[in-house]
Amino acid sequence: MAGCRVWKMWIERMVRWSVVFLAWILSFYSLIQHTAPEWSVFHLLALTALLWVTELFPFPEHGGRVTVHFPFLFALGSLYSPGVAGIVYGLTVLFVGWMTKKSLSNSAFRSGYTILGLMAAEAYISFMRQPLLEAGDIWKLLLVLAVYVLVFELVSKIIRDGTECLRLRPRYSRLWVNNWLWETGIALLSLLYCAAFFGMLWQERDTDTLAFIFFFTPLVAFAVLSNVIARLMRKRRKLELLFLLSTNINKTLNLREVMEQTILPLSKVIDYSYGIFYLLKNERLYPSVTSGDVPHHLKKQSHTLNRGLNGWVASHGQPAMVDDVKLDPRCHEDLEDAEEVRSMLCVPLEMDGEVLGVITLGKADRRGFEEADLTFLQVLASQTVIALHNARLMNERERRVVAEERNRLAREIHDGIAQSFAGVLMKVESSLKVFDSQPEQVRSWLEQSEKKLREGLKEVRHSITALRPSPAAKIGLIPALRRRVEAFQNETDVDAFFEQEGENYPLSTEAEETVYMVCHEALSNAAKHAKASEVKVTLRYEPEELKLVVEDNGVGFSLAQAVYKAEAQKRYGIVGMNERAQNLNAALQFDSEEGQGARVILTIPMKEEAIQASSGQRGKNSTV
């Protein structure tokens, strides 16, 4: 596999440089074959300067390297020779690439396939030159000129896209088929300008140097203006994206969603080949979310803190932008991982001196990132860190809640069900020993065991009910309370009633859960201890508070004795009810005396934060 990768890389590089050498050989050959031009060197310098400005301000496609250079190549080829046009264009592209610190090989290859397309178009026009002179029809001339532009576009794009497909990981987004609308528009613009230039020469109008400059100035101005507008729009998209991301990120507490919402939309404002979101765990960086053209082995490969640019950034807590990974010693391991990467951008996710992870962007071009990209990524990372911290706190809180719930269940099982079953087991063992000699005693023990088992079964059902999602969350608070009252009546044969007072309004999920669980626990206590003949549950909606009242006509109880007995027997029903009420800043009142029944009153103040303005909930409750 490694040998195949090496061979494919070698073939792709050989093809690229073969295109470059062939283009330059044809350019010099054409220069030698043509006689001295009739046009002055000032025209040549003017066209070269205009071409240079156009190349310096590219369109925002293909990484910002598409320009309207063809009208200048057509003018240079028509006035001088294809060889002059090819050499001038090649030197201009290399000079602009050197100025902007772009990759020399990429600049040379771009000039190479463009020159070959120009040579193919000139070969076609040379073949059609005699028929053109004989025809003298302007429409036929325009048709030939259109084919000339078409030949140039086809040959140059076929060479470019064909070589791109030879790469280890082709960048299909740069192929003509994915950008046909944009590139077709540029081709039509070039055709119109070439036709206008051809018409100017055909009618033998004033063609001094200033006339050339004024003729091509609108095209250059269009290129410069498009580049400036594209940059401004890119900055605007960065601000919009930063606002949207900071808003959406802070809305979610899911760790993976935070990472995806951070790195995936970055391609809209930062041009990169691949992006990786690393999280730091146990002194190692683990790739959690990837984007773009990421090598397959990098999606699962973790790094130590002293390996590659990622490890350096994570260990030092400092951002890094590398223009050429071959020249930076921190990136030697990165070259082994991704052979085609040439520039990297890496920022730490740091909070209170602790590095949580790293965001890494890689690009196949040298000097692929700008200082503005680094600044934007740092700002985005600062927002992401807060969301990551919140998500981690929420995950930790959920784990703690789960642990506490497990401990509570363990206590309930040990102190309640397990003790009951242990007592039943002792009576059964004793019954087996005296089964023949003391049948009446055995009968008494079995009856006691039956009673204990029934109580244990109720405890099990109560625990299962506590584990399940609250019925209030499933069907709504009022239907859930009605069902609970009906179930209580069926289980105990006690007359039970539910009554709603006032117009219901939406409640928060936590408030509905608290009301239901307090009612559930109050009814369970009434079934166990009240010995009542009638129980009434009232849910009263008032403008400033919500009241739940559960009352019975049973034997009543002393609250102090009930709490003492519950703590002694390690039962936490009343304590749990009170804790739920305190979480809502609600009041829980027990009104009872021995022999006079009991009332459990839950009062929840209706503050704004406790009410959810949800018409869906209102509709759901009002249908009961």
C-alpha cells in the first residue's frame, strides 16, 4: 500500500512538471519561429502590467487563483506571438506567486496548463487563418473566435482536472464539473472582451498604448473590485458565522454537537484541506470530529503532547500558524502523517490555564492561511471552550445524579425490600423446622410472611415507578394526576377524587415533575398509614402560585414522630418530597393531628422562570 502511494505521488509530480516543461519549450519555440513584432515595447509593458494587476487580485474560487487572464493572452498572442504571451504569463504568475508567498510548484503548474491551452488555441487559429482571410464575414469570424476560446478552455481544464485526479486525495471541489457555472461565466466574459478587442483591430481604430490601457482598464477594475467585494463578504460571513456559532454552541450541552458546530462550518470562511478537532485526555490528543479531506489513518490516530504541531500547541498552550511545514521542525511528524500538507493552523482550547483540546487545520498549499484566519479561529476557540466546559459540567452532573440515584436505590433496597425479604426468609425457615409439630404457629408465620411480601411488592413497584419517566412528561400533568388517583382507588378500595380549580397554564418540566411526585408519595403514604375511607386531591391554579392539596380523613399523624420514624427506618419519602419542593423554592406543608386526618399542601410560586410560554403545553393540558 505504501509503495502504491509513493508511485502515485511520483506519477502526479512527473505529470505536473512535464506540463510545465512542455509549456515553456513550446513558448520558446514559438518565440523563435515568429519574426520581430510590429508593435512597440510600450504596448508589451502596458499589457504585462495590466496582466500583473489582474493576477494579483484573483476571484474567490479555487483558493483564490482564478483570474480573467485570457483577454490579455489573446492580445499578446495576436500582437506579438503565442511564445511571447506564454513567457510573459509564466513570468507574471511566478512573480505574483513569489510576492504572495504561494507554492512555486503550484504557480508553475498553473502557468503550464494555461500556456498549453493557449498553444492549442493558437494551433487551431493558425489552421483557420486562411479560411478566415478568404471569408471576410464578421459573423464567421466571431464563430471562429468562439471556438478559439472553447479550445483554450477545454485543453487547459482537461489538463488541470486530469492531473488533479492523479493526486492521492483529489480535491474534487476544484474540478470544472463542480464549478461549471462560475468558470463558464468567466469564459463568456473573456469571449466578449476578445471579440471587442478583435473588432477594434479589425476597424483599425487608434491603438496606441493609452488606448490599450483604457480598453483593458474596465476589465482590471472589475477584477480588483470583485476581489475587494469578495474579501469584504468573507469578513462579513466570518462575523455572521461567529455570531451564529456562539449562539448555537451555547444552546447545546452535547459535547459532540459543540465540536461539530465549531469545525464543520469553518470551510465557509476559511479555505482548508482538512480540519480535526482534538480532545485532550490522559496526556494524549484524540481526534473527535473531522472535516474535509482527512487521511483515513488520521481519523483514529491519537498523539502525545510532544508529537507534531498539535502536541506542541497543546503542551505550550499557544497558537501556531506554519506557512511551510517542511521548514518548521515542529511539523516533521505531521509530514509523516499527511504527505500533502504544506501549511497548518493550530489553536489551543484553553480555559483557566487548562488545555481541553486543539483545533487543527491543514492545507495543501504553502502559506495557505492568513493572520486574519488565525485571529478568527482564536475567537471561535474561546467561544467553544466555554461551551465545552458547560457540556463537561453537565456530563459530570448527570454522572453524579446517576450515582446518587443508584446509591438511593441501593439504600432503599437494602433498608426496605431486602430487610422485608430477610424477615420472610427467617419465618419460612422456622416454619419448615416446626411444620409438623406446630401447624398453628406455622400458619401464623406464613400469614405474616404474606403480608410482608405484599408490602415488599409495593416497594418494588414504587421503585420501578420512580425509575420510569414521569407520566406528567408523557401525557401531561392533569391526565397523569387523574390516572394516579384512579389507580390509588383501584389498589386500596378507598374513595378517591381529583379536582382542578382555576384555569390551567403552562408549567416548567421540573414543576410538573415535582407536583406529580409529591402527589404520588402522599397517596402512597395514605395507602400505607392513613386507614382512610376517602382521599381528595386538588390542583388549584392561582395567578401567583400553584397549589396541590392531598387530604384524607384517616387516623392522621404527628409530623415529628413520622420524620423520626422514617429516619430510624431509613425511609426517605417525606424527606424526598421536601427536597423536591426546595429545588423549586416551593413550600411543602403537612397539616395533621392524630385522629383528625391529614393534609399535604405544596405551594409553588409562579415566577417567570418557572413558566414556559408554550402554546403546545397549554393546548395539551386544556384538552383534559
